[in-house]
Amino acid sequence: MEAKKNGGSILSSIGWMSVAFLAINLMPPFLMFFPICIGIVLRRDYQEQKQGLAMIILGIISALVGFLLAMYVNLKIL
């Protein structure tokens, strides 16, 4: 008998917060794996196919935007 999983909303909230904060962080490649991993868990364990895929894609996009923003700020300051 499988126990009911109640952590989907918590994982979803943490995942979306990590996607939002990823773009303003100065080290996005290191933190890019959080929304990707949480998106995979949502897709596999909680059957949230659309939300998991959106989290994975937006996590990658946010990481790239954050990386480019950090490079731009670094070049302008130095």
C-alpha cells in the first residue's frame, strides 16, 4: 500500500522560488540544478507534468539570464 505524498506543494513552492532567485544570483550555474531536480521529482513522483516541465525550462533560462547578467556586471565594474 502506497502512502499518500503530501510534499508536492512544498516542492513546487521551493522550486519556483529557486527559479525566481536564480536570475539575480551571481553564481547561477551552481544553483541551476535545484529547479531542474525539483522539476524532475514533480514530474516523476507527483504527476505534475506541465508544472515540472515549465520549472525545468524556466530554470535553465533563468540560469542563462543570470549568468549573462553576472558577466555584464562583472565587465562593467572591472
